Amino acid sequence: MKIADVRRTAYSMPLVNPSYPPGPYRFIDREFMIITYRTDRAALEKVVPEPLEIIEPIVKYEFIRMPDSTGFGDYTETGQVIPVKFEGVEGGYVHSMYLDDESPIAGGRELWGFPKKFANPKLAVEKDTLVGSLHYGSVLCASATMGYKHVAVDKEKVLASLLTPSFLLKIIPDVDAKPRICELVRYYLEDVNLKEAWTGPGALGLFPHALCNVSQLPVLEVISAIHIKADLTLGMGEVIYDYLKDGEG
């Protein structure tokens, strides 16, 4: 393979058999259960990187079913999003993500900087209850429940929340294990078609694990639970702060 061929074809690893195809990445019938809870502010201050600003000691714990996504297939994901502000604009900092599919793990980390790790999340309806669980190996790390489709909610408000920016800390090491890329990335969901939005009683339990540390942001009070279904496109990211170049640290 010539040098020009490498330059022309390289966009992901491995070179001749990439883990995921080029985008765009469209999701059909993407289903969310989001439990919003109050946590310890000191715990948030330990994990939210500047220049992002914490709004309140609030966390959104998300379970997401993706049965039909271009390039990434059929998988389930879960993790924590922290409401923050950047230059006065509110959005969400994606703090943790656990999922069960290699392709979106590789693509999410390489392209945007999603903090993805392999685990075994589930989201399903059990009789009258929407149930989410996260196992890391055999160990239960998160358990969420919600009354199934109890009360419809205002779709316009939910859509507005889906269209706010999200923020990621993208870290890629150099060959000497020092950071080569360390950037704050912003992205948006695009072409969102919100199909359903429901609320109801919710509960969330987070359990200690050495390598799946969702419990480091403890649940002090469950504030709300929402269940939504939508079609959407995952927009590509943009670098908004370079930790290796911007500022004096």
C-alpha cells in the first residue's frame, strides 16, 4: 500500500478493516429512560473539568436503547450526564458511558471523545415497569425503575432539552503514553423527530465498583423520571477548548 493510499483511506483503526464506517449516524426509535437526581456538589466538583461550570448538584442518569442505528447496529448504553454551562450556554457534560457493542465504543471514543467502556446495560419493559440495569461483568452497578407511560409530557419542552449542546473531554495518548490530544468537544443532536415523551414515578440505585464507578456521584434524591422515543442524527463534534494549547493552566 502506497503512502498516498494510506492518506486517502485512513480514518479509523484498523486501517484495512475499520471498526465502524464513516458517518452520518442516524438512530431510529432511539429510546431513553432518564432519571434526574440530586447529588453531592463536592463530588461533582471533583469530576467536572474547567472551563465548564456546574449549574446545580444535579445528574441525569440515562439508559438508552438503540435498536436501529446506521453503522453501529443494535445496542444499549447507559451513563451519567451533568448539567453545566460553557460561556453562559447551558448543556450537558457526558461524564460516563457503558455499552455492549464494539463499533460505537471505538467510533465514539475516536471521533467525539465519548467516555465509553464495555459493560452490559439493559433497558426493557417488565409488566407495568420500565427497568434499566447495568452489570459490569457479573456485578450490578446501577438499577433504575420507572412507571411505564403514566403521564404524557410536553413534547416541545423535551425537544428543546434534546437540542441543547453536549460536552465531552476527548483524550488520546501519544506513543509515550503522554496526552497527544486533550480537548473539550461540543456536539449537538440533529434532525430530531420526537415520537413519545412520558413521565412517572422513578427510582435509582447506584452500587460501588472499582472499575465502574457510577456510584461516585451518589443519589441523594430522585427529582424526576422521563421516558422518550425519537429518531435523530448524532452530529459531528467541534473542538471548543484545547487543554494542551489554550490558557496557562
